[in-house]
Amino acid sequence: MDKGILLEMSGIGKSFSGVKALHDARFTVEAGEIHALLGANGAGKSTLMKILSGAYEADEGTIRIEGRELILRSPADAKAAGIHCVYQEVDTSLVAHLSVAENIFLDRMMTAKQRAWLKWRDLYAEAEKLLADLGLNVPVRKKVADLTLAEKQLVLIARVMVEEAKIVIFDEPTAPLSLEETDQLFRIMDKLKKAGIGLVFISHRLHEVFQICDRATVMRDGRMILTEPTSKIDTSDIIHAMLGRSLDDEYPKQEVPIGEVVLSARDLTLGNRVRGVDLEVRRGEIVAVVGLVGAGKTELSRLLFGADEAERGTVRIAGKQADLRAPAGAVESGIVLVPEERRKEGILVKESVLHNLSLPILGQLSKWGVLSGSKEKSNAIGVIGRLGIKTSSAGQLTGFLSGGNQQKVAIGKWLNTGAEVFVLDEPTKGVDIGAKRDIFTIIGELAAQGKGILYLTCEFAEALGLADRILVMCDGRIVKQFLRGEATQENLLYYASAGQEELA
């Protein structure tokens, strides 16, 4: 093994039900290196990392750390070898009812012979120091359930830092973070790198790869396509390696006639998170609401869907007052939501694609209270084909799909509800560049059918590429409006971060 190579995976093969997921995969990480692992949906990167983290066993191949061959049969084996993960879905890795300090030192507490003998004062003091080093001002006795998504992510990183990690896998770690928090995370990753730890960075934000990574490896169809220093390649090289073709038109935009107002919200208010929001969406129109983390976008989407109750304000769908006392009333009124946290709120991960796509329309698929299996199957096959959902069958568990295909299920379940307005909150979060284009195409087709689209995002480039109008949200208010072609990313960032301007 080459000097400086910390991790070496060679000849890794893996099959599921006779289908080859990895073909002779080879991947190395040097000590003190940040190595990006990239690929489109189904490329094999998740399978490779699950093998490294002990969640899957490889059918063939070897894994070595510091030249020593490992046999990884469980996540516990991987942790014992110094391999740790920071996953995108932070709630699956944290214990909500335990405190911040308890979550940080969870592994230590699990190995303690008697939890009662732990020196709690020392534990809290150590947690406070660690969080201070991370720049996170959170009471260590506070329950994790009461933290924001960004705070949970940093608590998870703090847990990794107290272990003797040799390899840390970061899976979409910046997805829930603001720009400032992302910079803070990158400073933390740089500290780990300087300490000689090897970091694997998985992200669909390619500009981040070039910002912090030393090397990049691209996978496609279970094979390693490209491994190069980031200084020797550019974005087009990565996209070509990921897709096998260039991506000339990243944001497909159909020319669609704009019709009458289909969604009208007036003076929507909920505490300091949503403060007197007025907005309209017309048939065939894509209206983007952009803002930084904490601007109030998600809270606005929940009010529009009836998941939270507004203190005041009205919402009308196609001229009629919407019933937003509960999500069921919102769906009945013609407005549906694809939420930011798809695995937690948008899909049932332990249910099949078939059942996920049936849930909102069980009444249509039933007669006298008895569900028609043939109608349910026909509905699923139609939506799977229409959206290009990559699944082995309609019976596959949704949790086993890639992120992009899970998102297609989250959108697809609403297609046959007769909804007039689609509210999409960060719909491309954790989705690769190929699946993003599929989602953009789906949104364009919905607009072409005369649906109203409200697209909430912190990805300014997506808003510029897709939207007919852009509304900028800051501190719970809409502070600026741009028509298509009027805005730049700099304009959007200015108003999203501080600028306040009254709408004419």
C-alpha cells in the first residue's frame, strides 16, 4: 500500500437478488485528505459507504485501514476500527429524548459498566467545551428534540469528534445548514483534516466539492469512472463522468401560458417565523420563495398545508376559502405539500412504493370500504412510469430507494388527487444532479397542466433557472420580488441576508 494511504478498498463487489450493485470497486483515502465521492442515483456510492460503515457485507474484495485488513460485519465493527458517519438524516442518528451531552457521549455511555457511575459534572463540562470549540451555543442539558435541524447536525459532528475517528464519512452534511453554518462546518472539517483524519465527503453541491475537497471520485452503474485531484478537473468533467453525457440544459424551462390566480394568501402570520405574508400564484406559474435557513420558508409551507394553524390570515384556492384546520382539509381544498424532510414527513419508509402512492387516494381506489388491489397496482404502475421512478417493483420498500427516487414518490403520491397547487419545500435536497433535472421536468409538466407551483428553496440558482417570479423571504417576511430575468444570485443573497425593501 502506498505511503500516506489511510483507507484502501479494493475489488469490492456486491449483488442484491442477483443484480450487481458494485463491480470491482476501488477507493482510497489518504491521511489528512478530504475525498469527494460522487455519483447519480443508483451509481453505487451509498452501497460502497454502507459496506465501509458495516451496514452491508461485501460479497468480495478487501478493506484495509493503515495496511491492516478489516472484516466488517456490523456498524459496531466499523466504529471499533475508527470509521464514523455523519448522515444527512440526522434524526435517525440521534436520540430525541436524551440531552445534547448524552447524545454526544452516547457511545461512551453505552460502554460504561454502570451509567450511574458516570461523572455527570465532568461530562457536561467536556460537552460545553467541545460545543464552544464548534461555535455552537446550545445548553448541554437541553433535549435534542428541541433543537433545530442545523443544531442537531452539529451535535452529531460533535459526537464523532469525541471518538478516536480515523475515517469520517460526511453524507450531505451541509443540506440542513445555512451559509454561515456551512462555513463553520468546513472549518471543523479542516481541523479534522489537519489532525490526520481521512474524510469522505458526499454532496450533490458540486461547488462545495471544489471548495474543500482534495480529490474526487465519480461512480456510475456500480463502477469507478474517474478519480482525480480537484485541481485538475472542473464541474463539466464531473457531470460528464456522472451521467455519461454533458448536461447542457440543467434547468429545463417550458414556455407555459400564465392563467388566473389559483393560490392567494393574505396576511399569513405565525409568531415571528411568518409575519404578515401576502403572495399569489397563478395557473401555470412557478413562483419561487428563496431565503436562507431560518427565514421562515418551511413554516410558511406548513401554514399553507394546514400542518400548523396560523394566528391570522386567509388562504384561497381557485377563489374559494381553503380549509386549513388540518392537512386533510388542505388536500380537500386543492393544495398539497412535498415537505423538506421527506423521510420523516413525506413518505413512509417502511411501506412499499405501491402503498405510498395509494395513501392520498384510498377513497378513489376503494369500493364500499374495500381497497381494489388491481386499481392500486394500476395507479402505482402509472405514476412509476410517468415519473421514471427507478425501483425493482412497486412492492419495494420506499426506504431502500435512492434519495431522488424517494422524492419522486413524495411528489407522485399527489398526482392523482386533483390538487390545484403544489407546494414544494427544498425539493432537491440531497438529490443528485441527474435526478434534479428529472424533478425540474416534473415540475414543468405540472405547470403546463395549469397547476400553480410554489417552490421554496435556499438554492438561488434553482430559483433563477426555474421560476417565473421570485419572492425573497427574510425574518418571516417577503422583502423583495423579482420577475424572471431580473435577479442575480448576488441580488437574492443581499435581500435574503439583510436587505429590506417594501414591495410596490
